[in-house]
Amino acid sequence: MKLQWTDRYEMRRIAGEFVLVPRGDWILRIREPLVINETAAEVLQMIRNGCDSKELLLGQLCKEYEATETEITEDLNGILKKMQQSGVLFLI
């Protein structure tokens, strides 16, 4: 399965925070932007740059944070689940 960023949101950095702002018709559905942490913003940027599977993301994050897969997996699963539920990502 591949992860894909939708065009429903635009990621911005506002006042030092990462914010996902709804676009198009999603403005009417989502009344508030989603505030995400730096790690979630990094994961989304990696997906937008072509890192489109959980395994690739896991490998990149392990390298960057010098951590084991076990240490990263729970956080990554939480980020991906939240982003899928919010309509930011979808699986193809």
C-alpha cells in the first residue's frame, strides 16, 4: 500500500507551529485548521517528497532520530492514523 497526500489541506508554519489548513470545499467541512507537531510535519513532507510507504518512512525516521524501529513504530502509526482519519492522507 502506498500513502498519498491529498490536496484537501495545505501545510503552513504559523507562529512557530505547523498547521494544516483546509482547501477548496473542505473549508466548508472543516471549521478549524489542524495543528500538528514537528514530527508529523516532517512525516507529511517526506510523503509529499515521494517517501510513500510506511517502511520507507520508518527507515528514514530511524536514521534521522538514531532510534530503533520499535521506538519509532508506535509514534509513526499514531501519526499516520490521525492523518488518514482527518483526510490528509489516503492509501492507494
